[in-house]
Amino acid sequence: MSVGTAQAGVNGVVAGPREVVRRRRRTLLTFTVRWIYFLPAAVYLALFFGYPIVKNITMSFQHYTTATFYTGEAPWVGLSNYIAVIQSQVFGTTIVNTAIFTVGCIVGQFGLGLLLALFFKQRFPLNGLLRSLLLLPWLLPLIVSSAVWKWILDQDSGVLNEFLVGLHITPGPVSWLTSPSLALGSVILVCIWVGIPFNAVILYGGLQEIPTELYEAAALDGATGWKAFRHVTWPLLRPVTDVVLVLGVVYTLKVIDIILGLTDGGPANATQTIATRSYQLSFSLFDFGQGSAMGNVLLVVSLIFAVIYLRLSRRSSNV
Amino acid sequence: MMSRSRKTTRFVVVTAAALMLPSLLTACSSSGGSGGSSGGKVTLTEEDYFTADPDNTAYDDIMKRCGAKAGVTIKRTAVAPTSIIQKVLQQASAKTLPDILMLDNPTLQQVAAAGALQPLTDLGVSTSGYPKGILSTGTYKGKVYGLQPTAASIALFYNKDLFSAAGLQPPTTWDELKADAQKLTNGSTYGVAFSGGTQTEAPWQFLPFMWTNGGSETKIDSPQVVQALQYWTDLVDDGSASKGVVNWSQSDANSQFMAGKAAMQVNGAWNIPVLAKQPDLHYGVVPIPTPRAGQTVQLPLGGVVATAPRTKDTGNQKAVSKVVSCIVGDTTQLSLAKAENSVPAKTALLEKFGNDNPELKSFTEGSSGWRSRTAKLGDAWPKTEAALFQAIQAALSGKSSPSDALSSAAQSIK
């Protein structure tokens, strides 16, 4: 429509005044209709994403306590929530824990997920059944999985220790969740278990997209096994792996239920991350201002990865 | 191309939907509202966090009986225990608080500080006959905002069979507890179990040790508190208590005791029905041992407070007053204490209750001396509680010594 009107102008056909009015009316209508289509999405985004984020940001600059909920009074305190959060003893620990937790989870989930995806690409009996069983961790509510893992990892009567001690793999029971040096590792272990299905399924989908002719051609040139993976599979899977990794990071950064279920951030903050600390500040210490300041730290980190994700998806759609 | 009429229809639908969304949302949020009158009879709303039995059924009965007594209908809502505070805050900001609200006693200070509650004395609810601990738990800035129908605390449960097999008597002092625990530790059975694992339960279990030793929540790095934490840490370090205690809730400790994996446990009377499911288990209950012989253990006061939030509708105050008086009335105190294995709140009811319920006698004795956790710190208690929890965890897990753990905890709340 707009192309047609532009051409009319270019061709130098002089439009009569009535024609101009009609055209204007038509552009106005197009404009309105466009906005009307856009409006529901905009309202939805503003209500459910814009408002909470803006509220969270303003809260982080206020002295926001339980009283605020009733009276509505929340005095502005400038940056003091951020200063208190950053200067607290736990802040360093939470940052380091969040980094180790996220990197550990992602590396484990992605590595094992990719291996499983490659494995299931082979044809063998019961492939479909096993692949659907793999989804199991994804189908369980996280509270259930963490309660079960808490039993498995229990020091005195957990099945894992029974197994390890019974087979003399370890000299005595291991304090999976109760030792400050091991607890984070155990939580990462559970996080990896939870994340494998997501990684395996998406990567499996990506592998299916790679045409088999390429492998045949590569085999003729002598590229099989590892070489085929290195020069055919990996480069062609890149767009998928990028997305899986970035989404994985964003999902893992905000993990809270697994940690709360397994260790409640303990022992002695050994598994405290930015997300759990933000929850603790708000809902057990009732300092909602500091809680949202901590939440915003998480928001900024996630945002960086979200931007990377957008860049990557733009690049892959351009390919 | 789309015809004009279809375009218009779609325009109308989309606009209508967009306009309706906010009004739908407000409709949802305002439906919670407090009670009103319908068909002549007044309806009051009540909210608590008893989603599990025996309390769930007990509170259903109480609300029915108290509603009938006050001539009103009571609509009861039970919220999940973990989300009651969030729910109350949300209702406070939407001004949709219920007429009657049951809270875990240490959280009353927060809600009263928010200004969301009315003083019970203004409503004309009598506050006489209660021991000091219960009154101070319900008091914020000199006014009583909540009263408890019942009270709970903790004691030492011991396995009679294991004790008689070892030829031991239940301990009364710290030294005896430590020695007995060591002697009873054998194979997969530990001497003693307690809870060091959740933010509210670990400090609650630690308070009797810290208080009886002369420590105070106003100075958590004092030598007395350090000594008490050192005592707990020693129990774990010498193997008399599992290293797992650092991650155990009270119900985890009870499971260990029930399975015969701990010869003693620090826990409360609410476990009695659970323990009864194991008829082979013969256990006794004694007071928590004290640092020196002849001392009286100072126990923390637990329980639920009945409160009356400020609501928009002030026409039903008389009915609210009647219902609250009934919830904390003598009849309710006796029946509820029996149902949930706690003790009645009023001092005058204790003796009779103890005689009628011998299995709870060890709890009724001395229950009028149970101390409020929030008496000294008021709404600042959660911060100290969290700091104590961190120190307990750091010491029990061997991350730092009890004195380092407590001094860094004290530093964090300065």
C-alpha cells in the first residue's frame, strides 16, 4: 500500500484535494490499526514486566519494611541499601558462590547434555523410551526433587553414602550437605541433574537439523569420529549451543528452590547465592529495600547475558 | 485483504480486551476483603497457617464453636505455613486483612510494628491470668496486640530401652548429658540429636542452652553464649551427635530418634502423636539439662497468637472481640492444648490440665516461666535470630570456632 502511494508521488501524478484527504485518512487508519495490534502486547509487558522491574528499582532506593506495606510510607534513602548490601560480610561469598554455582552447573549440564544428545543420535533399540525417561528430572517439581536429593545425600542414612561405604570407595560417610567445603559441590551436582534434560533435548534437536550428506561427504574426505564432530557437528551446532548456553546461564543464576530445599543457603552461607540472599533479606529479615537491591544486582548480571542472547540470536537469524 | 467490517469487529474486541484487563485485575485483588454482613448474619474472616492435622481439624472446630457463641459465621482460611507472612503483608498493603489473624508468636512484633493490628485491650479482650512470657510476646510498645490460647516449648526425650541397657539415668546437667551421649553412641546410633538446620528452629533449640548459661540475645558474643555454643560444638566434634545436625530440622531430629538412631533428642511435645506410631519405642521426657546441678532451665516460649487486624469495616468490632475472647478462652485452651499436645496458656489451668494429661505433665511444670524470644529485641529479633543461626552453622560445621563465629555474627548486626 505504501509502495503504491510512493510510486504515485514519484510518477508525478498530481493528486486532487479529495484524493489527498482520502490518502491521509488511509494512512491515519493504518497507523491506528498498527497501534491497536501493538497495544495488547504493550499493556501486557508494561503490567507484568515493566511495573515489577520499576517497582523493584524504586524499592531498592527506599527504606522499605513490613510497616511500609500497611502505611505505604517508604522514605528515600539513596544508595544506602546498596552500600549495606555490598559492605555486608556475606556479599563476597554470595558473588563467588553464584559464579562457581553457575559455571559448575552450566559446564556439567551442557557437557553431559551434549554427550547424551550425541549418544541418542545413534540408532539402537529402546532409544525412544530411554530418551523420554531422560525427561523425568524435568517433570518433577523442584521441591520434590530437592527433598529426595536431601535424603540421598544424607550423611548417616543416605543411599549414596551407604553405596560408597558399602563398596569401600570412601573410608567413611561423606558430609555431602553438611560440610561447608562440599555443600556447594553437592548443590551443583543436583543442579546438573535437573538441567540435563533441557540441554540434551535442545541439543538433540539441533543435531537432527544437520544433514547426513555432510557426514557422508566428510567421511569421503577421511573425517570420521572426533574429526567429524570437530569439523562438521560443532560448527553447525553453534547457533543452538550459543542459545542453550546463554539461556542456561540466565536460568541458573536465578535458581533458588534447589538451594533452599537442600541446604537453605547453609551450612554457614556455604551455598548462599545472590538469589537466595535476596530472598533471605526480604522474607526472613523483612528488609525489602536491601532485598531488592540484592535482586537488582542479579537483574544486571542477567541483563548482560540477555543482551548477549539477543545479539547471538540476531546473528544466527542473519546466517 | 480483510473486509472493513471484520477489521472493525476485531478492533472492538481488541480494545475491549485491553480495557478490561486492568479492571479484571482489580476485581481479583479486591475480592479477598474482610468480612461483611450477608442475610442479616455477620460473617467474619479468620486466617491461620494450619494446613495439617491435628491443628487443622482443631481450628475448624474452634471457629465453628466460637462463631456460634458470638452469633456470627466465621470463614476460615488456612495459608501454607511458609507463605503466611508474605500473604499478610500483601493483604496489609491491599487493606484486605482478615478480622482475626493467627500468627506464630515471634512474628507478631513485625506485624504490630507495621501498624496492622489493633490493641486487644481496646477491643475489650481480657488479658488477665496470663504469665509474663505470654504477655510480653503479645506486647508491642506497651500495648497487648495478641494472646495465645496455648503454649509450647522443648524438652529432652530419651530412649528408655537404650538407657536401661546401658544402666544410665536420664541426664540433668551438661556434663551428664555429654557423658551419657558418649556412652550411648554406638555403631549407627548417636547419643543425642538436635536441630541446627533451619533459620528459626536452630536458634530456638539453642536458646535454652544459651539462656540458662547466662547468655542474652542482646549480646551474642558474650563468654556465656560462646560457652553454650562450644558445648553444642563439642557434642558434634566428639561424635556424640551426627554432623548431620547442621542440616536437620526438628522433624529430622525426631525421625532419627524414632528410628533408634539417636538415644536422646531435644524436641517438643507436638511429636508425641508421631512417636506413638512406633509402639516399640519406649521413651521418657525430662527437662533439658542445665550447666550446673540445681539450676532451672530457661526455655523459649512457642505458640500461636490470636490477633485482630485493623480492617476497613469497623462495624463488627463487638463480634471480633467476642470471637477473640473465645479463641483464647478457657474451654478452647484446654481442648486445643489436648489436641495439639501443647499446654494451656493461662497459669490457673495448668495444674488441672497436667493431672488430666499425664503425658504432658513434664511440660506443664514450669511452663509459666517460659520466656518470649522477642521480649528484649522486639521487631529486631529476626536479624539477631539470623545472626545466631549463621554462628551455629559455622561452629557446628567446623568452619570457624564458636567464639569467632559469634563475634562475626555480633559484628554483622551492629
